[in-house]
Amino acid sequence: MIPQKERGSNQLLKGLVQSHLFTIIALILLSLFGTLFSLATPLILGRLIDSVLIGKDTSLLVPIILGMSGLFLFSALSGYLSNIIRGRLNLVLFKELAHDLFGAVQEASLSDLQNIKTGDLLTRTIGNTYAAVSTVSSIIPQIVVTIVGFILPFTIMFSLNPNLAVIICCPIVLFIISSVYYGNKVKTYQRDSLNSAACMNSFLKETYSIVPLTKVFVLEQWVCDKFDGYLEKYTAASLDVVRVSSMSSAVGMVIYGIPTLLVLVFGSMEVISGLMSLGTFTAFMGYIGLFYSPIQLLSMYWTTYKSSQASFDRIGEVFSLKMELWGKNALPTPVENIEFHSVCFSYGPRAVLKDFSATFVQGRNYLIGDNGSGKSTLIRLLCGLYRPDKGSIIIDGRDLASLSRESLRKSVSVVFADALVFDGTIYENILIGNLSASREDVEHAAKKAELDEFIMRLPKKYETGVGESGLNLSSGEKQKIALARVILRDSPVIIFDEFTRSVDIESKKSIFSVIRKMNDKIIIIITHDPQEIESSCNIVEIEKHNFLAPIPEKFPEHEPAAGMVTVSTGLS
């Protein structure tokens, strides 16, 4: 797990390396063993030519063959261990970083989190995370090994012929300039490519979730055209990455040929003049590859590293999201009243609530108002998803801002307009109301929600799958599952947010009959339907404008709304 202090964008790579430093060092050492084998080969080959083939010292032939065989076996073993450790490290790092990133999303404030699309979050959590951990498990060890890989050959070449060794080092400057230039360009283009991929994934996620709408409105060609547009942008951005990476590789190959030419020119002259033996010249030719191959690889790894920085930046943005701020106080049970005192709230420049004040008491409270008047915002404030710009929310004498997250979230439950169910069984969808509840508690909650009779008619009863987003259930059945969930949770405050908007009349009557039995709780019902409002209950109307909105003309009992409190948001 990455230490909390290392979760900034700039420190993310450092935190990953520090958390598995010993494993990375082991990878480096194993890779160095393979490098030493490569370094020893030209020396042995030069000795073979000068002493055995030219010098006719056949006594060295067997030791040289045995030495080469041992080096081959040792190199194979170190390569095997290196691949095993690297693969395991890759998976462990991915698991840890994806876990931490997912946790950061859960802890982030809703106001910050909703600025990132769901598909984009999916891309950051999986694709960008995999690219980032590959840098730690592969690129960094290889960079260290390649640095050592060209230092040792230079040392050997310098010991063989100092002047020639210095001459062939001159092109290194060209590699450095090329690496820095193309590395920065790749990072820029890779960022565009990742952003394009995130937009494409967001579009796919949204489109697959509205397939019925697409078919009903005959939008198949329209969504295909839009997807083609996203594909074009992603392809263009990715081609820029490919083009720059290919150019960097081509330039590296050109630079790689320069030292070979230098050795052919100056080395051949020294062999002809008798200043260098043929074996030494052959060894030098071998060491040119061993010297410049790591430099060329280092240039490639540097480009890859700069490319991966785009992934680190995108992951770091998630870790940098503001976390929800909570106090330490707990709420008593039961909760008797909730007071809003001069609450103001804005979405950026758009003011939604201004000097809103109201009181909600035990029993049923109705919250009504026009679209855009701030009813849903009020609920989000009460759940602690947003914080007021000004004013306060007092629950039984305690300021909401001073409460702990656990206390508030256990005390306030919500049944949303669109019942939220996940692809699992009916039992599991009720159980998430209280994960520590027993099966008897779940079944008791289903009975109180008048859902048990429906469940018992199903072939698998409580183990019946609901399908993705409750595909196998009607709107009324999904809302009853949501009702059973809040009954199981047994929160002292329950909010029903337009929860009967899509249910049939019989389901609506059944749900209201259950709600009327919850007299020991603060029930807040948001509705647009005057037929649902009981005049004997506390009624709060939020007005979008300064003038008062008309009181609904009709209530179930055909009486004036004696308990109605009309509250203006003060917005014009």
C-alpha cells in the first residue's frame, strides 16, 4: 500500500518504488548477472582467437568451452528468476495501486468526483494503473541495468585501447539530445491519447446503459457515428505517439552506426600498423554493440518512462481529489428534529439555495417545490454529500459539520427516485442496508416492506437474481427492495426522493401503508404529486422565486394544508 504522504502526483512513483525496494533491487541484481555474461563473451572470444586459433594453444580450448557453457546456464537461470519476480511484482503493484485508487474515489468529495466521467475513472483505475506499475517493475530496473551495462564495457575498452575508447564515446551526446527531445514530445502526445481513450470509454459506458432508448428512437446509426468520431480522435492521438516513438528509434539507429564506422576506420588503421592485435580489434567490435546497445535501450526506456508519466499524472489527479471532511460527534437515537438555518448553496456560479430555513420533525414531512428549486440539493446536504456555502444544518442540537461520517450515514437513509439495485440476488440487495444483519433480519425487513409474498412466489425465492440494474424486476418491485433495505438499516431519518414516480398504483398504496407505520422516525417525502400529500403532516415547500407559489389545490382528505410551511429560496 502506498503511504498516504506519497499519494501526490509527483511522489507516486517514489512511493511505489519505496514500497517494494528490496524486490526491485533483486530484479536489478539478476539482470546484472545476465549483463556480466554478455560482457564476458567478447573477452573469451578474443582470447580464443589470439591464444587458440592464432597462438595454437589448444590446452585452453576445453576450459573456454566449459566456461562459455557455464555462463549460458547461469544466464538462463538468472533470466528465469528475473521473469518470475518481475511478473509477480507487476501483479502485486497493480493490485495495491488499483485498490488505493478505488479507495481514493470512495473517499473523495462528491463535488470533485462528479467532474470526472465514470468511463474516465474506469480507464484511470485499470488501464493507467497497469501502465504505471509496468514502469516500476520493468522500466526502472532496466534503466539501472543499462547504465551499468555501458559503464563496464567502456571500462574494458579503455583498458584495451584508451584512445579508441574515447573516440567512440563522442556520439553519446547525440543520444542524450535525441532522448530528451523525443521523450518530452511522447509524454505530450501520450497524454492526448489517454484522454481520448477515456472519452471513448465514457461514451461506451453511457451508450451501453441506454440500449433500449437507442433502439426505441432508432438511434443506432447516430451512436455509431459518434463512436466513430471518438475512434478517429483516439486513433489520431495514438498515431502521433507511434510516429514520434518510431522517429526516436530511427534516429537512435542512425546514431548507433556512427561508433561502428569510427572503430572500422581508426581500429583498422591500428591493426594494419601493428598497434592492435586482430583479437583485440574483434573484441572492440563486440564491445561497440555491448556499449551502445544499452545506450540505445536507455534512450528507448527514457521515452517509455516519459510516456508513462502521463498515466502517473492522471492517477495522481484522482489521489489529489479533496476528501470528505468530517467531525467526531455521534447522533443520539431516535432523532427528533432537523433544522436548516439560513442555508446557502451554489453549484459554481449558479445559486440554488439562499437563506433557506425549515424544520423537519418526527413523523411524515413533505418537501415539495418546482423543478430546480433545490429539493435534491437539500437532500444531498442532509446526507453530507455537499456542505453548505453558508448557514448550518442542526440535527437534535448538533451541527451536521461536527458529526462523524459513520454516525451521519447510519442515521440517514435514502430511497431514490430510480431504485438502485446491483446485479445480485434479492437477498444481497436487501442485505446491503446492514451487512451485519442475519438472514432472519433480512426476511423480517422484506415482510415489513410487504415484499415477502412476491419473493416466495419466485422459483429461487430470496436467491433470485435481479439482473443488471434490476432488469428482471418491475419498478414497483425494485422500490420495495429499496424500502426493505432502509427498514433493515433502521435509520432514524429516512428520505423518499420521488420514489413513487414510476410505480403502479397498487405498489404505491402498499409502500405508503408501510411508511405510515414509521411514526418513530423522521420521514421526509419529496413529491410532485398533490394526491400523495397528507394535510395533517408537516409540509415544506421550496420556492424557486421570491414570490410565494400557490398551495396545491387537492389533498387526499380535501382539507386545507394546515401544516404547510412555504419557504422561499430568495432567488430571482
